Amino acid sequence: MTKKLTKILQKANYFQSRVVKVHPPATATDILQSEEKLGWIFSSEMKEFFSYSSGIQLIEYCIFGVQLDGVRKIPKDFDIVIWNELVRGREWWPSDWLKLGRDGFGNYLIAVSSKEGKKEVSGCYWADKEILGTQKATIYYIGDFHDLINYSIDKMMKFYNSEGQLKTNSR
């Protein structure tokens, strides 16, 4: 595990285990199967994260994972393939976006690819669901996949204490 991911996951330890759900790690085969189903090539940061955890719930933020082969199944609510199959083909969903997760308000954590055909995850963004599909779609660049996880943890640390209760002075 890289130092960057180790540091991010140590930060997540701020929260007690009952408010953070970390799913079991994926194998290289699990990751490859999800890439093939989606038609996307995951970044090295995504593959590293999935080999540690196939999805994580940080109170309101959810980072999707890949489905695990065999007995270790993750809930459908965490499956990156299922979520992307749901939004593909919708007129409001851009074809160069990959849904990576969501925040507590239904906004999207996404990757964007500039390649046609088999797309590659490069940058990660936050996208506003209320104006998705309009000419004014608001998206904010976050960085790479590790930055996306870090961003999610920081947002939850700003608003919630370690027990998962809303801070009174957070707004």
C-alpha cells in the first residue's frame, strides 16, 4: 500500500468503526472483471484502493467498490458496475463519466475520460445532481482517486464527530 493511501486510511480512523463501513478487499480478477463490464480502465490508485477495500461508506459519503467473486459479496448499493448500468443510456448522463460514489445529498463523485472506446479514469470530480444534464452542469475537480477519498473523509470530519453525530458548530 502506498504512503498516500496509508495516510488517508489512518485519517479515516478518526471515526469509530460503527459509523464507517469498509468492505473486504477485491482480487485482481474482481477488479479486471469490473473494468471489462464497464468498458473502463481503472487508475492505479483505484486498483490499489480496491485491493484494500471494495467500497467504503463514510457516514454520508459512499465510494463504490467492485463486486467480489465467490462468497464475499458486497451490497448492491456499493457496486460500481450496478450503479453505472443504472445511469448509462439516460439522456442526462454524459457518456464520458463513470459514477464512483455519492455524497449524502445525492450528488455524484465521478471520473471523466477524454478517450473514446475503452475509457480511462484520469481525474475525479464532484457533480451537482440538481443541474445535471443542463448546460450549466456544475462539476468541481478534486484530483486523483486518493484525493477523492481524502475529500470525502475531510467533508465528513468537518460536519461529524468521531461517533458519527452532527457537530453543532459545523455550518
